[in-house]
Amino acid sequence: MKIVTGVIVILVLLIGGLLSLPFLVDLASYQDQYKPLIEEALNRKIQLQGIRLTIWPRIGARIAGFTVLDDPSFSAGPFASLSSLDVGVKLMPLLGGQVEVEEITLRDPFISVIKNQAGVMNLSTFGPKTGAQPETPQPESPPPQQGDPLQALALLAVDRLSIDGGTLIYRDLSTTPATEYQVQNLDLLLKSVHLGQTPTVHVDATLQPYNVPVKLDGSFGPLVQIPEVKQFDFTVGLGKIALVLKGALVGGKLDATLSSPSISTADLPRALPLTKPVEIKDLQVVTKTSYPLKQGVSALELADVTDLGFHVLMGNSSLNVKGTVLGGHAKVTITSPSVNTADLPVDTGLKKPVDVKNFEVNADLKGQEARLSNLSFQLFNGQAKAQGGMSMGSPEPPFNGKVTIQGLQLGPALAALSPDSKLTMSGTAAADVAVAGRGFSMPDLTKALEGPGHLEVKDGKIDGVNLMGEAVALLQVAGISLDQAKTTAFSTVETDFMIKQGIINVQNLLMDSHDFQATGHGTVGFDQTLNLAMNMNLSQALSQKIAGSSPVAKLALKDGRLRLPLLLTGTVQSPSYGLDAKGLTGKVQGQLQEKAKEAVKGLLEGTTKPEDLKQQGEDLLKGLLGR
């Protein structure tokens, strides 16, 4: 009985001693030895509340209140901190003299990454200071990279690594206004982090300011001592969006495939400037790159995308997108047999839906230069083609382009743009336009857009105005009966034009109709203001008919045809018509001068008697005065 009692007493003393170890042994007393070493390694000042041994729930150590202060040039607050770091070791190996880590838990870790106004990040000053290295000959092959995250994981050798309640803040002070993103409520769990094993990972977090939940589940491995992963397979959740990332990292070559069955733009963390959601179906991106990633290169040069493909679903319409990125040169092709404008997620300005057929886009981007090698589609029974280029990298990027249109039915096109317009035009249109400009807002285009063009419309009519009727009405000629329909039929309307500073300068305007032929010039503003001067040459039959009722008009005849200078002002939707009185008076004066020359010549040659000349003068005056 005494032996049993003694054993119990010894066990109680042992257990009591073990339980009291965390309180009796304070590892923080060794701070003076290890704290300078840590500060030198991090290039940061640190604060530490204490380090103690732990017995329960497992044997190990706990670091409490650990804080890494930020570089004072960036912030006076902490760069990183955690409320506690628990390290648990396995009991049986420990009894045998070996330390095997079973679990590492970081509670409430916090990291703050800051980019200052000069674009420099506080991470750039993190880590040990390095002096200038002596120049050495370049080796034939680069040495293996030290400190790689994969190597660190492989050497960590832990059954379970977890993060509870983490926070990651990224603050960018180089933008106006400053931007900030946060990863909150970060929970991470890594299992089986040992050489030769395949770790599994689980991550839960919330992305702010979008309040979007983020999840990641998967595996990678097996872990080896060199930075290689024979395979990795992750499922990423971003709100309602699901992505799958698979691939391998072997021999310094990273191969990865990103795929998703469906992505709705309504589920993206950041709202796009779209009028309605768009669905991206069957996304697949296949990439290849070297590892470690290249430094100091553009995003397009980081990796080659050997295959990019997805479908864009917009209502009953769809686009097929294919592309590649090779050597920093991105190419994309977009095709669709038919797209209805009512399905587009942008405001087209059309009042009626229109079917765009055989749509195709071929474009590429290299560096700052974007090029549209082909844009073609069929619209209103016509064919449109375009090509151009643009220099990126500025708020108002300069661009140039050329557009060609053939066989477009103008009536349906204008009806789709403005179905309630009082003035419409029909016919078969063709156009060529070459433009250059800068920016895409209306003020930018008004200021910078310029270039020549040519427009031609065949076998059409202008509904809403009878130009011939307006001209005759301005003459106030009585007894002339014309077609009362407010329509001007024509066989050809053709003009050259030049776009500059928000104004379309119309040159060499020609309009050929049954009753007249018109030529002219003038301007049409981007605000639809009109200022056109037209010379209408009436047909011989109509000219004689008008001249028989108006002696003044008779005086304006030349070669048997009446020429009327017509002015068009107002707006495209509400034009005003008037006669150029100065031009008309000049024509009458010219005819009077010719008649006077003929009379003088007749008197000198004796072919005209003074009495006849007197009678002709009286008749002319009566006609001019309307008596």
C-alpha cells in the first residue's frame, strides 16, 4: 500500500511539475539574445509580449503578442502582427529525442501592404540588408533559387498548419483617390506538409470592399526539396463564380489550365458598365511560362497563352472568342453568325432591334499598340468593313481607322436610328471614311476627330420634303402645278466630305433627280446643324413652264434651264429653306446685261429699230414689275 501511495505521489508531483513548467519557464527572458537577430533578418523593429511552453492541448510553445513594425517612411503602425503563434510537437518522438512538429496555428494574423505615392511598396524594404556583391563571372546555368515558398513548405514538415481570423490589407496611395482592398476573416488549413506527401489546402475569406466570399480547396504535390510540383488541382470560389485551376511545375516550366463552366458578369466583384448581365460559357485558358516568373516585363510577357476560348451569351445571341498570347503578342478572334442589337449589353442608340449577320473581329495587341486588322459584318442588306489602330497608355489614346460600306439600305438604317423622324431618306448607300482622332468621349471626338470621306446613295428618295416644291414656292410663281407629295426622288446623291473639329464639310455635292440637278457645298455639324448652299438646275420642261409665268424667272434662264440658288439651314430634323437673293439677283443682272449688249449690237448693225427696242424695254419693265 505504501508503494502504491508513493507511486501516486510521484505521478502527482510529475504531472504537477509538468503543468507548472509553462509558468516556471519563461522563454521571453532570452529576448535579448534572439530579438536582435530577428530584427536584423526582417529589417524591422519587433515587439513581443512573451514566449512560454505549453502542455495542453499538446506539448509545444506559444508566442504571444508578436508585432513587426512597418518602415517609418511608409507607416507608424504595424506591418504584421498576430495575437498568438502556437507550435505543437509530437510526444513520442520527443521522448526519443526527436522534435517533430504536429501543428502550427497562427491566430489573428495581420499584414498591411502599402504602395506610396511614388509607386514603391513597403515590401521592398522588408528582409535583410544586402551589401554590394563582388562581380563574378556569369555561370553557364543559373543556380537554383533559394528561399522558394515550395522549398520552405517542404522543409517545414508539419501535419497541420492553420490560420484563424487573418486580415490582409492592401493600400494604394499612388492612385487618385487612394484605394484600399482587404481580405478579412481569413481561415487557412494545410494538411500533410511533408516531403513525399501531397498537401491539401482549404481557404475561406471575405474580399472587401465588395463583401464577396472567397474559397479555395485542392491539393498539390508531392513535395520535394526542389521547387517542383508534379500536379496541382484547385477549385476556386469567388462568390457564385467557380473556377478550376490545374497544372504542373516541373523542370522550371509551369503549365496551367484555368476553366469555368459558367461566369455571369452579375456575379463579378466589380460592376461592369453593362446595361444587362452577360454569361461567359466554357471558359478555358491554357498557359505556359518559366518559373520563377520573369521580372520587369509587361503582363503579356509573363506567360504564353497557347489557347484561349469561351462563348459570350447575350440573350438569344452569342459570340465565339478565340485567342492566343505568344511572346507578348496577343491575338483574338470574335465571330458570330447573327447578333441582335436588342441582346447587346450596351446602349447602341438604335430605337429598333437590328440583326447583325456574319460578324467577325480580328485584333491583336503588342506592347502599347493595339490593331484592328478586320471588322466585318452584314447590316441592312449591306456589307461593312473596318480596320484601324490605337496607341494605348494615355487617358486620350490616339487612333486611326478606315471604314468601307457597300450596298447598305439607308431607309431601314435611318428608321432604326430615329423611327419618329419627320425627315427620312432611302436608297442604296456606299461610303468610304478614313479618320484619325484621340479619345472616345464626345468632347474629345469633337476636338480631335478628322479625316476625309465619300458618300454615295443610289435610287432613293427623301421623305418629308419636296425640294422642287420648296424652290418654286419661294419664287411665288402662280399657276404652276407640281406633285404635292412631300417626297424628293433622286437617282444619285453623291458628295465628298471632310471631318474636322466637330464639323462635316460637304464638298462637291451632286444630286440628280427627274426634275432637277443640284450641286452644292456647306457644313453639317455633329450637333446636326445645317448650313448648305445648293444650285438647283431645273429640267428644261419645268424651267420653260415656270418662265412662262414669271418674267423674272425667264431672265434667270440660261441654256433653256432655270438655275435657283437654294439655302438649307436649321437642323437635319427641322431644316429651313430659302433662296439666295444675292445669287438670284446676280443671275438676273447677268441676263439683263446680255440683253442690253444684244440691243446695242442690233442698233449698231442696223438689225434692230429704235421703236422695237423701246417696245422690248416696256415689256421687260412690265414683267419685272408684275404689270
